[in-house]
Amino acid sequence: MNIRNNTIVITGGTSGIGLGLAERFLALGNRVIVCGRREDRLAALRARLPGLVALRYDMADEAQRLDFARRVAEDYPAVNVLVNNAGIQLATDLRKPLDMERIRGELEINLVAPLQLSSLFAPFLSGKPGAAVVNVSSGLAFAPIAAMGVYCASKAAVHSLSLSMRRQFRDLGIEVYEVAPPSVDSELGWQHRPQGGSHGGLSVAAFVDAVMAALEAGTVEVAVEQAAGLREGREALFDRMNP
């Protein structure tokens, strides 16, 4: 993948992995457009990174996804890369009746949004030099943590979707990459951690270093650090991770 001189859209770009990628792509001379739900964070990013385009959209809402794709096509016609990064990680106790609104919300962001956005952007990206879609899955797509079963299942679906998308999009000249993070020190999963607690794991900067090197090398399935072990070990690691 050419990691320079693109116009790149990143969903969920106000913190964590999304923001780390946005900052790195900007530093490499790309034009970057991010979206997020919180206007205060978007405003802070506009002030700190004048070259960044920061738009307020919630990827959990279909109407907003449709408007986002329309606006990008109309206002930023040079876009040639879509990074499906927005995601949430919730703990789910499958032994109790489920709050289906909560479940649907998690699936909308983690799975339905990248599925729909990729389909909306495909005709727009088709035929452009360097056209690419980058889907952010997870090492937990390969060996789940049972307490976060819905999150892990959604990311397993993103992995499967990326395989199908790669095959279908090749006739459009669109490369499809999958990035599977390990545990990264970000806000992901803050809902089930002590207030102010760290996610632990790899720093965002170190993770972005690994991702950028792999993308530039043309690696289409980028499993970083522990995620690579989860990908290779798969079911054999499940019992070790879930005693």
C-alpha cells in the first residue's frame, strides 16, 4: 500500500488507534478526514491539527452513515482510502437475558458500519490510484475472551468479511487490508474497567509503527504482536485465555 499522498477517511478518529493512524498519515503528507461522535474532541483536534478535517458523525446510526458517505463523495472527491476503525467493546453476560438494544448498538458500530460504508464507498473508490479499504478487526477475532463474546464475534465477522471483500473488490482495483490489533493502551473497553484504568498492552505509537511498516510492505492481513499468536494458535489458546 502506498502510505503517502492519499486522501484518507478514518472512522472513530478522535482517540486511540484511529487518532494514532490519523496523526501518522498526516505526518506522511496525506490529507486525512476523521469522524467521531463527540464535538468537543473534534473541536480540540481541529485546533491542534489544522490540516485535519474532523466531522461529527455517529457510525452506530444508519442515516448518519449514509449522509457521511454522501458528504465525503461531494466535498472530498479525492478520497481513495477508507479506514473502518470505529468500534466499541462491551462485556456481555450470556447467562442472563440480554439487553438487545445494547447488543444491536455494539454490532452496528463493529460490524454493520464497516460493511455498509465499504459498500457505499466501493463505487467511489473504484479505479482510483492507490484505492484501498482498511478494516480494523482484533486479535480476539481468532481466539475470543468469553466475557466479551459479542465484541469478539463481531471482530471475527470483520475478519471473514475482509476475506470476501478482498476477493470481490479486486475487480474494482481496490486493495483490502485487515489490521488485527493486540491489546493496545487505548480507551477501548473503558466501560468495564475501573475509572481511569489503563487498557494495558502495547502503546498506540508502537502499534501504529508496526501497522505502517506492514501496510507499506503490502501485507494484507496485519496481525500485530500478540494478535499474530492468537491468529496462529486460534482455538488452542481459548482454554488458556478463559480458565
